[in-house]
Amino acid sequence: MTALSRISLSALCIGLLAAPLAAQQPSSTARPDIWPAVKAMPQRDPAIERRIDVLMKGMSLEDKVGQLIQVDIGSIEPADVRTAKIGSVLNGGNSGPYGDEYASPAKWLRLADEFYDASMARTDQGPKIPIIWGTDSVHGNNNIVGATLFPHNIGLGAARDRDLIREIGRVTALETAAAGLDWTFAPTLAVVQDDRWGRTYESYSEEPQVAADYAGAMIEGVQGKVGTKEFLAPNHLIATTKHFLGDGGTGGRDQGDTRVSEEVLRDVHLGGYPAAIEAGTQSVMASFSSWNGEKMSGNKSLLTGVLKERMGFDGFVVGDWNSHGQVKGCSNEDCPQAINAGLDMFMYSGPGWKQLYANTLREAKDGTIPMARLDDAVRRILRVKLRAGTFDRGRPSTRPYAGKFDVIGSADHRAVARRAVRESLVLLKNEGVLPLKPNANILVAGEAADSISQQAGGWSITWQGIDLPNSAFPNAQSIWKGIEETVKAGGGTASYAPDGRFTTKPDAAIVVFGEKPYAEFKGDIPNLEYSPGDKRDLEMLRRFQAAGVPVVAVFLSGRPLWVNAELNASDAFVAAFLPGSEGGGVADLLFAGADGKPRHDFRGRLSFSWPKRPDQYVLNRRDPGYDPLFPFGYGLSYAQPGKVGRLDEARPAGMAEATPGTFYGRGQTPPGWAIEAEGVRQSGVDRRAQEDSRRLTWAGAGKVAFAAPRPVDLSRESNGEISLIIEYRVDAKPSGTVTAGLLSGDKAAEVPVTKLLAAAKPGEWTRLAIPLQCFAARGADMRQVAAPLVLRSTGALDLAVSDVRLDYVSMPMGQCGDQ
């Protein structure tokens, strides 16, 4: 028996996120001959190939290695590019120009000019090679204040409209080019098979055919159509098809392991890649994830054998955020294995990019990276830069569309986004309440109704998109404002009460609720129950129902979730997913016109099957025993209504009592949990991944609690075998007394940790283990734990925490804290 296996099953609830233990086929080496051959586009231009020959003859080895490295703008200055000749920069999810996440488009363009100028500043005879800037324009140019934000991919998948997708790509490219940027890391073609994954909303569908239908259209929209004058014209961008390959099959775990046979990898997860390559995608991003235990960034059989040789892709392969560092034998600063496997460009964030450059240069010199492989990577990058016109169009600010900031969030673009909202909404239930009369007395409820950040989701201004004020979206409209505008125009009255309270009974209520924003691993969840620790939304729906008020639920989410109780408490239920900046598109479907007829009909059809139980994590048509609540392709409309009977609200046995074994990890708390601070400032900090830890800064007396949504029972775990594990880093030693405590009821059982923190080496991660028995011995009621960890300091302290969890660490009772 392993140590971990001795933890109770309830403590391992989060562990359910792990991928299946057994693969259908353990091999991680592909057989390229069984994969489809693709007619890669565009065909190579002999003139461009000759230019590449000339450029490469003049390039030093240092120049070539520089082209292989892309650095986050938060880690590099333009002056660095003058000497290192780095080939590319990117802005990560939380990297804005000059450290400003709310930077104006003019600031983006100014910094683009500065990087370009640095890349072209040479005093020797070497060739001047322009730098390219990559950005995550994944649902519009979502990094820039004022940009048009489209529904995330899960909603677009419900629209089933290729022409719409092409137009979204075109608008996104234009709004990004206006800020002087060259390249977007989109589209995502993941075929998600387990909806617990925090990136489910970045997927068009669980069905590979939807991705295949959309891929070519999106690439054409972003890059322009191959063979026409629009291809990579100044109003277009370099597109990225990601994440190659199998990122949607990791068992609901970000950066996990896809355990499937090669045939499943090909038939399910290849999805839209052939169409994207045929449409001329110029870059492909290697996935963070693994296939049968081997990281994709180091899988030569797939990156080189399948993608480049079999499928004929002749653009370049870029890594994900420091993903090469996860390849066996690699670190973020040293990974020849990835280049040799077929990665052409590292994506790097952090201060060590100069080490990565130096190590890669050394390995190119000593033959660890063969010269033929180095030259192939450089040739691919130069080919794309030449096709995209970066050598010929000059500084970003001099390009035809750069600086035309009026196109960012323009009325025409917002109209496209509003159309996308209308087409992406899916009507799950309507018991005759919709469409609503616009001249009625309408009450709108729910904090989400007037939160543009919540309706936009992650990757909106910031990486996580959390708690941004509506003022951060100056060209957008919240769902509430869209409803208010519609009702006012129809002669009715609309009021907004976030808590749903009213004095005069309304004719109908619209309750807008759902998931708070998240991105990547911070959105991973252990099961599909909506808001397990907080049922205020359900209580609000039930209050309206009890008062005899017809109620319309508008549900915002990045994936299908178990909402049987909420469906039962609603007369109509709309899956709005994450509609983006145009909340008025919701009102377009909920209300009739002056003639009493619907102004627009629902046309959205589920791109993911909807669960009837919270434990239906894997719910796809090809799976045995397929039994969803609403199947793939389901969607009611005014023209084709349907009935939904009373649904089972019973949770599977044991779920109500489940206690997570991880209270904080990978940058998130379990659903419903919270980090509550008094007198302590919180901010994100990196350890293993971007913002996967919290920095806690005390200026004086204060405390931080990792709090449960309701008391949890840890009595079984406090038997002497289980300890509370805290992984931390001291950045400034304590000036006062520090304790680590466990809160039960109003009583905090505490152990001293001042000496331990004072003795820690600043800047170095370490671990503290406190037996739960220590807290029990100090009077804690382990059956009613409100917060398993409370950190309290009487003075200044700067501490980063990456993990708070339970684990099997048998320690003597006397070893409690400083004692």
C-alpha cells in the first residue's frame, strides 16, 4: 500500500481529475503511415525559398538560435532584442505593454514599434530579420480594452455556422492588426472528451466533425483565403492551430496525459487539423499534454513524422508556455530534446531566457542539435515571416491598418458579435413562458446579469478574467443593459435586483447566473455539479417559483453542468455559455416584437452532451452506455418546442460528504471554497505554472483563511496518520509572531510557526507538515472544520503559498509547529 492510498477516499475527491490509469495502447510512438496525407497549403513559392537561402547564408549561428526563441514581454525589453536577435515576443495572459494590463491600443502599437526597431537595428553585415509578436486573440482581440469579444468556442460550436466563424476570424484579425500585432494563438481545435477540464469552453465540440467543419473557415478568416490577394494581407494575421495533439483527452486535467490508442488519437483528436493545414495555417502549437506518458513537445513521431512529413505542414511549430520544460530530461532553460523532436520555436516566460539562449547556442555548436534540424527550424520561421510580409511592410505603425483604432469595438464588429450570441444560445427548456412581452414588468436578478467579465469568461482583458469592472469593457453591453434597452423600447418596465428581492410582483423574472470566470488549470473541477458549496442561485429561482412568478434562467458556463434542480425551478432555461461583450444578443431571443411574435428564434444546438448526473464526466456519443439528459445536437426553438419533465435532483451516494484532499493547489481552491483575508494583500505568483500560487503580504497584524463553504468532517483524518501539508516560500521574514491554525466553529486551534518561517531561506520553496492530531489536541472539533488552515501574523510578513493539502505523513505528536 502506498502512502497516498492510506488517505480516505473522501480526501481524494480532487484526485478524480487524474486521467485513466490504463491506456488502450501504451505506445507513445506514432506510425505515420496510418495517418491521413494532406494537401498542405499554400504551395511553396520559389522566390520566397530563394530569399530564405540568401538570408540564411548571411546568418550567424547566434542569429539562427535567436529565431528559435520567443519571450514573454514581461520578461524582456526591446534593448535585449538588439543584442540577442530574438525571433519573437508574446504577451502572456497577464502581460500588458509596459506592465499595464489596461494599456490603450496606442501603447500596444508603440511597444510593437520598439520591438520591431530593436530587431532591425544591426551595425554588422548580418541580415535584418523582423521580430513577430504573438498574442492570444482567442475570442476577439480580448487582451485590449474596448475590443469586440465573441462567444467562446463552446458557444460558437452550438451555432453550426461556418460563414459566421469565418467572419469572426476576419474581425478578430483586423482588430488585432490595428494594434500592430502579427500573430494570434488561435484557433483551439481540442476535441474535449471530459468536461471537468478547465479549457472545455475553448473547444468547439466533443465531436471531431464540428472542429473539422470550423477549422478551415476560422483559418481563412484570420489569415485570408489561400490563393487570393487576401492571404496574409495587412488586415490579416498569422494563425495558430492548437494544441497538437490530444489535449482534449486528458481525463479532465489540464496539461495531463491522453491515454488512448493511436487510432483514437487519430480518429477523434486529429479533428480539424487536416482542414486547418489545407486552409494554410502557418503555425501549430504543441500541446502541454502527453500522449501515453510522453509530452507532446518532445514527441518526434507526431511533431515530425505525422505533422510535418505525413501531413506536409511546412509552417513552424511553437511550444506552449514553457511547455518544453516538462519534456523528460529538460528544464525551462535547457531542452534540445524538444527542438530535435520537431519544435521550431520555444515559448518562454521568466528571467532565464538568456540561459535558454546560451544553452541552445552551445548545443547547436557541439552538435547536440544537428545543424540540419536547426536550419530546418529557422527556414520554417523565415518562410512564415516572408509569407506574412513582415520583411516588406516596415514598422508596425506604418502598416495599412495599424493605428486605425476606430475599428476596435466598432459598431459593425459588435453587430457580428451580437449575431454570434443569438446563434450560440441553446434553449434547454421552455414551458410556455418565452418569448416574453417587451411591454411587461420584468425583474432581472443575479449578480451575473450586470457583470460583463462573467459573461465574457476567461481570456478577457486578463488571463483569468476575474472581477473586472464593467468600465474595463467600454464598448460592451451587459445582459441586464440589453434587457433594459429592449423592454424600454417595447413600452415596458425593467428593474434590476441582484438578490432577486422585490416589493411589487413582476410579470416575469430573468435570473442570470453561472460559473465565475476561469482559464486553463484554474477551471479544472472534480465533478460536474454546479456550485456545490453555494446554492443561493437555486434558492433565488425557488423563491420566484414559490411566489408564482414565471422565471427564465439564463445560465453562463464554460461547459455543460449538472443543473437538474435549477432546471426544475425554472419555467425556461437558456444555456448561454460565455457570450462575450454583446449581452444584448440574449434579449434578442428572450423577447417578442410588437406583434407578439419572436424577433429571432433559437437556432443553437448543443455542441456538448448535457449530463443528467454530476458524475457523467465522460459523456460522448461514441462511449458505451451513452445516457445524457440532453444529447449532442439538442436544442428547442419557438418553431420546434418540446417538454422537459421533472428531473431527478438526487446526488450520487457519497458526493454530499466528499471532502477535497487539496484545499489549494494549481492556483485554485475547490468549488465553493475561498481564500479569505483580513489585513493581508493577495496577488498571483508563479511556481510550476503561471499564477499557480498566492503571494500573501502582511503589513501588520492580519490573517488568511482557506475557508470551506460549509463545515467539513476531518475526524477520520485526524487519527495520527494524516498531516496538513503547506508548501510555501518566504520572501520577507516575519517581524511578529506567526501561527498556523485550524478553525472549527469560532475556535481556532493554533500551532506556532514563527521560528520555521524565520529559518527558511528567502526565495526557496519548502514544505511544512502539521499532523491534524495537533489541532485536535488543542481543542478543535474535527467534525466541524470551517477552515483547515488559518495563517495569522502579528507583524509584517511576505509569504507565497502554492499548496495546502492533506497527505500521509506520520509524525510524532510532539512535532507540532516550532516545537
